[in-house]
Amino acid sequence: MSSNSSNMTASWNEPPPFNRSNGDHESEDFDDGHSQKSDDGPPAGTIADTDNSRNSKRDLASEETKYVLWSRITFLLVLLLSTAGAAFAVWKVSHDDDAARFETRYHDFARQILEVSQINALAVFTVFESISQQITANVQNNKDVEWPLITIPQFEAQAQLAFKATGARNMGFTPLINETNKVQYETYRQLNQSWIQEGFEYIGSDETSCQTNPKIWFSVDEGKTLVYPENQGLYAPASQISPIYYCSFVNYDLMGESSFRRGFDTVKTYNRAALSEIRNLGVEIETTNDWPTSFMTAPIYNKVGGANREIVAVLTGEVPWDSYFKNLLPEGIDDITLVVENTCNQTVTYRINGPDVEYIGVGDDHDAEFNYLEESAKFTAFATPDECQFTLKLYPSDAFREAYRTNDPIVNTCVVVAIFVFTAVFFVIFNQLVERRQSKVMDSATRTHAIVSSLFPENVHDRLMDNGGNGFEKTGRSRLDSFRDDAMAPTTHNTIEGGAKSRPIADFFPNATILFADLAGFTGEFPKQKQ
């Protein structure tokens, strides 16, 4: 043992001669950058290279962290934009569905109003025509009477039935009188007033008579000043009137009314019932009796049929315009605006509320927002003066549209937003779980790094972190050795699980001294110390 020690000591005391100048050719031969000293700074593969490698890895990790962060932000922004886009699209589709349903229902109801109002007008026309035909037939069959000296029996009863069917406010039997039979007519009417008593009895009144004017008269100031027209050629006195309490208007000459004259001219032209222009437009509205009306004028002939029959009288009635528009729609279908206009510059506005109708006022009072939804039709149930052709126009209102607005756009939008919010929440939770797992992995890696750092030098530590040394840069002799080992002795390499090769961690030092030493007597003394 001692001899070995002395030999080792001798070897230590006599190191192999080393000539720095001779070492130059070694560096040239191997030029691996691992020489122990250099004037240009630390050789390659030393601590400087290790620091650079560590810094680059740190920078790479920082970049990867930024990429992950921006990816998450981008995903959330895309999710937010997708949510907004999808929510708007769903809201728009639902809103358009409501609008389409509103427009479809409006057009259906508008066409129904136009059609039924024409039917109502035809019903009014039919009632007036039937009464006029009945009068003609009765007179024609009664050989004891002749025109114009005619009294219609039970006129009040017939008129009241007509009021229920047409909504007319009054009705009058008006014979046509000329200058040759004017006095004869006035005398006849003064002597034959039994129809007045019949009228009061029919309505259950105790009155039996009425103060009437014996002559054909006219007033330009609502009865304050009476005018007795003469030499005007043709007169149209109201011979019988209903309701009977209007009996004071007996013999009122309708020829003094311009609207009647135009209606009568139309009757003569077309031989059918005619409608006058709108009346009561300048009246202050206090009750429904002040709502607009028009004169209905139906011809009464001297005989029921035949080519040579003549108009000898007319049946007149004041029909309010709202009567044509009642009972057009079912309950709950409200707020459709109806505009009645004619070519003689008259316009009035109504509102249809289910079976009822409301007068709004003179002029066109519809909401211009709904111009594109206008439904219109000519009012052709009656003959009208050429200068006063009527047109009905219909528009929806905002209140009508509101009735077809539903909560579907809001509900559907909330559902879509809820789905996207759930997705976002799930993503955040998943991200937190991933970060927690990554944090645990990082903690484990940090502890491993600390252990490896405490056990190995820094350059060895970094090579261990590089998958067992495979990631560090090989230079010089190490490249040659790796090439030789790979080519000639691949089976001598250690392998890790999965077949990956793990090369030993080692550096080549061309100039080095190895010391082998032993402590004299240590082997014998150590067991004693343990005991």
C-alpha cells in the first residue's frame, strides 16, 4: 500500500512535461474551442455559452407566453364578435318575422275592409232602390192617384226599417214639381197630412200634428229667413220626411242644395242611385250626428219597367260615411286608418277599431311612415258626379303594428347570447384548469431544476436540461467522436425509454492531469471507527 502511494506521489511530483508552444498544434488539430485559455475571451462551450443558451431559452419562453396570451385574447375577441354578430342576426330575423306577420295581417284586413265596405254600400243602394221600386209599383197599381199628387202610406215604418239596414239619418219622398203643377201640389200637400199622425203613432208619440209650411220654400241661413222660389223650372220639395219629428221641413226645396242638384243630375245621367259630395265638413264636432254625410238619391219612375219610363220623384236620404265602415273587422283588430277622398278636393279620416269606426277629422291624418303599405280602391257602389269620384285609402298605424310585435326577437337573442356566454365561461374554466396544470408542471420543473443545479456544475446542468445532452452544440473532437461512435459502435450508446439515444455528458480536454491517490492505513482504521 505504501509502495503504491510512493509511486503515485512520484507521479504527482513529476507531471508530464507541458510545453505551451507544443500545445498549439493540439489546438490546431482539434480546434474544438475547449482550450483552457484564450486571449479573445472565454472559449466556446464555457459559462458564456451556457449563459447565452439560457438567455435564448428564457427569451423563447417569454415569446411563447406572449403568443399564448394573445391567442387567448384573440379567441375571446372572436367569440365576442361572433356573439354580437349572431345576436344581431337572430334579432334581425325575429324582428323581420314580426314585421312580415304585421304586414301580412294588415294587407289581409285592409282588403277585407275595402271589399266589405263596398258590400255595405251596395246594401244601402239596394235598400233605397227597393223602396223606390216599391213606391213605383204601388202608384202604378193604384188607378185613383197620379203623379205628383202622391202620399206614401206608412212611410215612417218603411223609413225606420231602412234606417236599421243602412244607417241613414233621415229619408224623404221628393216628387218633382214644375211650374204647371206647383200650386196644385201645394194645395194637395196642405190637405193630405194624415201620414204625419201615422208617423207619430208608429214611434209611440202623443203628438198628432205638425206645423208645416204650405208652400215650397228654401232657406239660406238655417231656417231664419225663408225664401219661396219661383220660376226656377223644376222644384224638389220634401213631401214626406222621416224621422217624423223633422216634419217641419215638409216642402223644403232640395233644389236649393248644390249637393242635391249634382246628385240629381247624376241620377238622370246614369238612371241609378247617386251619392253626393261630403257634407258637414265645416261643422264643429260635438256628437256623432255631426260626422260627415252624403246625400243618397234614388230615382222613382212613373212605371216599373219599359223603355219610355220617366223619373217623376226621388227618394233621398242623408247617409253618414261611417255607416259604410261598421262591422268590417272582428273585435281586437284596431287602429287601421281609413282616408276617404274625392276629386272635388274633399278628404276625411276615420279609424277602424274592429266592428266600430271613429271619425278623426277633416284632411288626411294617416302616419306617413306607412305610405308604402297603402291599400286603395275606387268607391264604385254608387254613381257619383263626374267631378267627385271617391277613393278609399287604408294605412296601418303604429298602434296596429305594436299589436303584432312579440318578445321573440329579445328572447331568441338572449338565448344566443346565453349560449355564447356559456361557451366563454367554459373556455375560461378550461383555461384556468390548463394554467393550474401548467403551474404544477412548472413547479415540478423548477424543483427539478433546483436539484440538478445543486448536484451538477452549471454547464452539465444545462446539458441535462437539454434532453440528456443531445441539445448542446458539438464542436471539434466531440464532433469526431460522435461521428465515430455513431458509425462504428452505435450499440455502445445508452438508450432511454422509447429508443431515444442518450450520449454521455463529457468534454474533451487536450491537456489534463489525472490524480489517483489513496490514504495510507485508512482501510484498516475505518472499520474500527465504525465500531
